[in-house]
Amino acid sequence: MTIGGSKEMTLKEKLILAQNSVSAEELENLSHDENFEVRAYVAQNTNTSSTVLEKLSEDDDWEVRGHVAQNSNTPDFVLEKLSEDENEGVRWSTAKNPNTPDYVLERLATDEDSGIRSTARNNPSYHSKVANIHRIKNAEELKELVSAIMFSDLMEGDFDQTHPEEYRQISQHLGEIILILERIKE
């Protein structure tokens, strides 16, 4: 890439431009740079378009994908895809992004990696969505919630073996809910 068509940019100049540019055209051009650090800075820049972020989400370098996952402008469907990335760092970055959709955070809260599970559960957005459970207004809404938990994809297969602590906690709390409902019924 050249500045004003006159000289080739140094790596330092590209990094500064990738980090600070507000020009969609400059960021698009820099997103194709051979240096992964330049692409990572483009992925981090909140002025980068969703189209460029989508392209960078498929970058070979996990650090670039991780920066896409942390960008507040990354589209939901891209965050969903990144939540299934083979690299734990990318999934962790997705779990940390406060704009990650709740259904993605719920999946990440059951990730095989304990750090990712913890990060998803500590995401402020996750807490505000989980807190809404306490706003259940009637028995029908409660039944729907219990049914959704009991028959979710998470409970299929060998969930009790692959996630023993989570299984224990769910079983314990569902048992408590059932006991309370039975007392109310009597």
C-alpha cells in the first residue's frame, strides 16, 4: 500500500493506519495485508465495516478472528459462527463481547473449556438475560422454562458425563423447583 501513490508504507505506518483509520476504503485495503498484525488491527477498529469484519472472521490467523469477535460492530451471525471456532482464544473473545447474542452466550456458557464457560457467564449481557428468569409472571411461563431446560439439546446424549458439574447443578435446582411446585399444588 502506498501513501498518495508516492512511497510504500512501512509496517509501523500500516499498523497506525489500521488502528486509527476512519476510512472504509483504507480499512478494506489494509484488511488484505499480508501481515496478520495489520489485519488484526483492522479487525479491532470499530470503523471497520461489517462486510470486512465478516471476511476477516474467516482469516487463517486465530488472532485476527479473535479481534473480529471482540469488535462491537461484528454482526450477530458472525459472532455465532466464531463461537464455534476451533480455537479457544476466538471462542473466549466471543464470550467476552457484550454484544454477543444471548443464545450464543448460553451455548458458550457450556463450552468444554472452563475459562470460556466462566467468561460467558460473567458477560454483563448474560447476567442481565439470566436475571430475567426472576421476572416469570405465572405458572405457564415457569412450565415453559422448565420444559425448555429439560428438553433442550444440551440435555441429550451423555451430557451428565461430559458436563458433570453443570448436570449436578441443573438437577439440584430443577429438583428444588419441582418440590416447590408440588408444595404449591397441595
